[in-house]
Amino acid sequence: MCSDMVSSSEVSSINDLKVLKYGIYSCSSFLPSFSPENILEDNNADQGSRWSSETNNPPQFIMLKLEKMAIVKSITFGKYEKTHVCNLKKFKIYGGITDNTQIELLDSGLNNDSMPETFVLRHTLGDYPFPCRYIKIVPLQSWGATFNFSIWFVELKGLDDFNEIEKAIDWFHSYREREVVRLCMKHFRLLNYQNVFNELKNITQVKLEDPLLSELFDTLVLKGDFDASELFIENAITDGYLNSYITKQEYHPSWKMVKNDETRPGMRGGHQMVIDSLSETIFLFGGWDGHQDLSDLWSYHIPSNKWKLLSSDVEAEGGPSPRSCHKMVCNPQRREIFVLGRYLNGLYRTAYNLKSDFYVYNIESNRWTLISENTSLVGGPSLIFDHQMCMDVAKSTIYVFGGRILTPTTCCSSAEERSPNDLGPPPQEPQFSGLYSYHILTNTWKCLSERNENQDVNSNMLLKPRIGHCMLFHPQYRKLYIFNGQHNKEHLTDFLSYNVDTEHVEMISDFIKQDVSELPPLGYAQRASIDSDLDEIYVLSGLSKDKERREEDRAQNSFWVYSLKKYKWTCVYKNENVGEQYWSRMQYIEPCPRYAHQMVYDEKKKMHFLFGGNPGRMCLPKVRLDDFWSLQLCRTSHQEMLQRCKLLIRKCRFQELIQTDKLQALEFLQSGFSHLIGSNLEQEEQIQSMASLLFSEKQSKSGKQSLEDDKHKHVNRCELFEKLSSFFPESMTQPKKDLVDMIPL
């Protein structure tokens, strides 16, 4: 669910850990009727079996004392048998050897349900285990805004083997002593007590930082050799020392219209696209052009930027009938594309045409094969639309989840092609499909989770059937990732993973417990992709469910990235401008808002491709788009990083030149900065503001810096060194904290 919730891959290892015994050491306040000792026993049917604070205002806390020192690896919270307003929506956990020297171990929150939740605690410093005797739980917010905090049950797990703990304690004491020395060394070096610094370094044999950064300090701070410092940074970037910093920087989007004057697919929405990574080819099939379903098949070769019409009517060649709101997956190893599902207007439904046909297209031979005339008769799903499909190449298995089942009596519209004024449920309650797998080699279907209209959405054992959702497969983690969607009138906000090997369902997060500004907007026809190398999920917004928006403005433009390592969503692109005039001006710069579009991801080139969709124009309801876009998420490049570092170095150099020779400083300002700023307006403004220093700074009369000026110069160089050091891995740098910060006031 939140930042450090235990993943299914870690469940077995945590279950093997020892349950650690503890007692209640202290707490800030509690209601007399709910004793702190109540959390020692898991009585989930007893509402009185809990600790509750007297107020709902932080800081409140409860301190647990372990029977003996241990390496605490996980914490489990039990809950009342029903949802409860006093459950902890947000909390923090600290731990340490003593009750007043602790570090943060977890920052998270609980779902407001009856299911126990287990979290991994931070239990290392660097690569070494961190021993604890005291665990402090600090509630920050309850699910009921005006209610006090309650903790029902706490279980700690970890290691308390004497030999292991003794080693950890010895290392921890050595670590603290070493850090004290490093803080002193940093402090003395900042004060330019170089003799004291060298003496402390020789006596203790403690390294303040990586020798490479010590070399930079000598070059930049002690010698003031700015040219050599720039060369040092250039070599460090070339050698990859700044790569870890660059990869942590936020993305910025680069949209580009893919232009092609030759033949290309026409306007449509509700179509499907897949990418064959081996041949770098995108395949597009079907869709709705505003008047009729289509049955044409196209390919787009990425390197040559060429579309090719493979068939104007695949049905005439033994393939699927014209359709929209179907789904396709590609098996690049076998060079096959599978097609399942479609939408059919209720006026044209008969018992015959509601069969769930299932096709495969062979890329090499350009031939279609009907695998099954009706998958529901061979253990597969009924005829569905607005479902999701994923391909497990390693196991030659296709997973199908959700979708609305077409029946002769149910008149319903598609989430892919509905209009903004048709967001509500159909007149009759629809039927939804569950989770199925199809094994290609044996041609067999298996139902993994049946549809159940009364299923509890909070259950982590079952998957709620839905439409309008996203589903992705991570081949290394062996997991399906499922989020959002709609079930009847209910807009689902869960984010789940399903392990295809163990069938374990894990609740990663529930969107309703987080700030909506930090999450992708809920809605319909979102498009998602996954990069298993980067452990990232990408989501392009579609049609918003926000009824406060005007109907013609419900199509949204935003792009989000979810880090599977950081458990965090980040918005990298958003454009909320509305109106035909604005988007007419932007038509060649970035795509207008839309839904019923399609998006594929080239994992090798790290590039998305977007085609078509419904712009949601109320005045022209039948209009569909045929524009084709590429999207590349860019981070700071090595060249941009080098320019940024050089700019910092030269600003420091300029400030020193002002003190000795203003004419030389002016010449350096004119010649040393122009090629570094390019079109960066912010940097250009900084350079312009530097010119004012030529008229505000006083130049020393004798040309020699006073003692105070030397001290000021040393401090400025040290600050520059610290900025440059922050771009290197933390394991290479001096401590971030300062010795003076430890002095109590």
C-alpha cells in the first residue's frame, strides 16, 4: 500500500523470522479504558482491546521496549473486525538502542479495513544491520478527522541471535565513533584548520570522504584552480560518477508529431495497437471512425517512419470481423498477435453474433487463424469489451481480466467510446468478467478468479471485476499490476498486484487515502505501459469522472510515472488548457486531450507512441483523430550536467575576480558564460544579476585580500565544493550534517 509495505516476494522470508517479545515502555497519553498493554494481544473482535490516545493532535506516541536487543525487520498491525474511524491513516515509526537516540524506520499508513498489514522496517545503516531496543510508534492522522488514534495490535519480527546482535552492536558503536570523527574533520576543514584536520586524519586513519572527492577539495578549495576543477568534473561525468544523481532527477516530456505524407490509418477511436520489439514494428487494427467499426490492419516501421496497409478488410482474409473496444497482445518470440473481444450495439445483438471469437495473426506469414469460435464454451470468458489483456512470453500465457459481458438484454455503451454526458451506469446492472489465463501451447483456458457481484473490494484474496481499468505484466516480478476502473456505480481506487505463479493478491495502495494531487486523475480509457528494466509504470490520462468539469472539458492531458522501487507516483506532464483556439495553435506541438486513444511503449528506445482517439467535441460528436505522436521522457543529460557544474564553478570564480580586478571580472563575465546558458532563461537571469556585483562590491585597495576576505573566499569555495559533492553518490561524500547542529540550544 504505502512506501515500505511488504511485497509478496518478501512474505516467505518474513514469516521465517522470529516474533520478538516486547513490553510497553511509555506513551504520551492514553484513554484509561484502553490500556497500552492491550496491543500485546490480537483480539480483533473486542473493540476494547486497543491503545487509544486521549486526543487526535500530534505529537502522540507509544514506546515499545524489546526484551532484548534485536534487528527488527518488520511490523504487523492488527485491526478491529470492522472498519474503524480511529485506525491510523498516517504514522511514523522510529527505532534505536536507547529511547532518545532513534532514527526513522518507516513513514506509512493503514487501510481502513479489517485486514492485518505488514510493513518492512528500515533495519540497516549502509550495508550493515542496525540493532534496536526501543520502537516508537507516532500516529499522525486517523481515518476519522476528529477522532483520536487507536492501535489494536502490534507484532514485531526480526533477529535476536546473541552472536549476530553482538556483532551488530559492536559495528554500530564503531560506526558512531567514526561518524563523530568525520563530523569533526568536516568542521575543522570548513574553518580552514588544515593542520588540525591533517593531524586528526593521521591519528584516527578515518576517511572523511572518497579520495576522489578529497582530490577535488584540494584542487578547488586549497589551490583555487578553477580550470582543473572543471576538467575534474568533466572526467567524473565521463566515468559515470554522476549517473546515480542524474537517474534520480525528474523526467520532462518531449512530444513530437510523427509526420508521414504517405498513406496512413484514418481517423478512429477504440482501436488497438501492439508493438513487436524484435522488428521495431507497431501494428494497428480496427476501431470506430464515428460511423462504423473498422477491420483494416496496419503496420508502422519505427526506423523507417513508414506506415503500410497490410489489409483493408481482414475479415475477408479469414480474420476478425470489424470491431472496436477489443484487445490485442503480441508474442514477439513466436511473432504472433492475439485478438479477443469487441463491442456491439444492443440493437444488433443476436444469439449468433454474441459468440466470443478468438483469433491469432502470424506476422511472418501475414495469415489469420480462428483459434476458437466461442471461448466461453472452452473454459474462457464470454464475449466482453473494455477488458484488459497481458502477455507472459516466458510461460506462453495470456491473461485476460475484467470487461463487460455482452448480453442480448443489456443495452450498454462502451467506456472506450462513450460520450462525456454518458458517464453513468446503463439502465440495467451489467455483468462483469473475472480473471482468465490462456496457455498458447496447449490451447487451454483457465478461470483464475470468477466474477462475483457481491465480492468485497477490500479483500486481498479476490479481484473485483471491473471495466475502464489498467493491467500490466512485469516479467521479472511475475506480477500483474491492476489499478482503477469501475464496477457498476462504484469507481474503484485500488492499486493491486497479482502474482501469476502463487496467485497471491497484494494491495499496493488505495488512492482514496492519498492526496489526489499526487495521483493520476480517476477516469475512463486511461492508457498504461510498463518498463520492467526501470521498474516504472506509465499512465496517460483519458476521460475524467469529475462531474464538476464541463462535459466538453472532461478529456484530460496528463502523464504519470509510478516507481515500483520508490512506491511513488509523479506527474511529469500536465496541460489543463481548454478551448478549440488554444489546441488549434498547439496541434503540431503536443496532442490535444482525448480518450479512446491507443498508446504503445518501445522498451528498447524508451519511447511511447500515441495514435488517434476521441477529442470529445460536443459540437462534432462523430469526429475522431488520426494524429500520430511520439513521447520521450528525458532527464538531465550528461552535457547539461556538465554545463550546470561549470556554471557553478565560474560564478564562484567571477565573485573572486571582483575582489581583485573588476576589469578582468567584466571580461570573464562576457566571455566565460554565454555558451553555458543557451536558451535557459533562468540561468540567463542569474548571469544578468551577477553584473550588478561589479558595481556593488568593493575592491581591496592594496590588491591583497584581507584576512577576512580570505576567510570569506574559503567559505565560498567550501560551499561550492559541497554543491558539487552532492552530485556524487552519498557513499563517496562527507557527512551531510554539521557539528554545530549537534549543540543543544
